[in-house]
Amino acid sequence: MTEASKPTVVVDNLHIDYKTFASGKAANDRRALMQRQRGVRVVHALKGVSFVVHEGESIGVIGHNGSGKSTLMRSIAGLHTPARGAVYAASRPALLGVNAALIGDLTGDRNVMLGGLALGMTPSEVESRRDDIVDFSGIREFIDLPMKAYSSGMAARLRFSIAISRDHQILLVDEALAVGDKDFRAKSEQRIRDLREQAGTVFLVSHSMRSIMDTCTRVLWIDHGTLKMDGDPKEVVSAYKKSR
């Protein structure tokens, strides 16, 4: 990052709350909420998180399960409404998660086209990048089979390959590098470094400290909904490991 690099994401005193029934079911239905008010509790998923990210940064996001990492990514992507605070982004962030939906009844090839169109590419642009997408995923021999026949790892590799087939100013990657073999993870990490070097901003949520160390220039440690630490990857990862 240089002194002239521009802010791409500003998270300002972000609070995200969930209302759930005692059973854990989300309280989305107002009538049900009124009927079962006594069973409702508020979960404070994020509690006053603030930071600023600039062009060319690759941000690792670490923390235990349920700490708020994925909630933070979904908030930056605009999928959660803050209870308080705000998120500002220089362009629309692209969220990639291993659970990103593709259509199981369609072939991998058809999903490549649909996924590319969803990213804003024209049909001719998708077609021109098709071979690169398929080759990157490493599932060419299965590309004409329906997605529902794929293993979870194969499907996740195809989702990642589609998502990184175009450049993003802001890319949010949630656990996608946890799938695939060593070679695929190495390719994925290199692609993230390439995006960063093109002045893109990449967020990587991962439980793999090795991926975080190899890929990121800065790390955020989220703990019970708060920003516990923000800084150099070695320092933050070391502190996180000592706390476990």
C-alpha cells in the first residue's frame, strides 16, 4: 500500500443485531414475533467494529467459529442492515463463499455462463473466458454433468473459478480456499495476489493461518463480535494462536 492509495472500504462503528427465538429460529415473521415475544432474544453479532481499507490491500479475517467473521463479510457486501454505524464502499463488493448458490440441475458449463452473466459480463465475454474458468477449476472432464452430481469440493472450486474470472475492485472471499488440493489452493492464493497487485482490495476469511500468512498484507481478528486486533499478519496471527 502506498501513501497515495485510496480508501475502498470504510467500516464505521458497525453494530449488527439478530433477533432469534429461544429455539434459535430467526424472528423474521412479525406476527410470530408478536405471538412469541417472550421467547425472543437479541444476538449482538458485531459490536462497534471500525476500520479503513485501501486499494492494493489483502485483508485476512480470522477468529473462532461464531465470532462474526462471515457476518462482517455479508455486511460489507450490503446483505445486512446495521443496527448502528455504517459501511461505505468505493464500488459494489463481490462476495464469494463456498455456499454461493449455483443451480444444481444445470451442468457446470451452463452454470459458468449464468455465473458470468451474474457478474455483469456479456455472453461473448463469458464464452471468451470459458476455457480459462474450466481449466482453473480443474474439473473439465465433469463440466457437462449437472452440478448436483459434483462433490462439495468440485462445486466450490467451480464457484471460485467463476468469481475470479473477472477483476473486482473489492472481492470478499469466505473460506473458499479451504477446498481443493494443494495445487488448487496455490493457484487461488496467487490469483488473490494478482488482484491485489492490480489495486484491488481482497478480504479473505479463513481458518487456515498458512493461507492468511501467504496471501494477506494485513489481518483483522474478530472475537465475539468485536475487533480484537488489526495489523501485521505475523503479529495478529501469533497473538490469535496464543489465545487459543
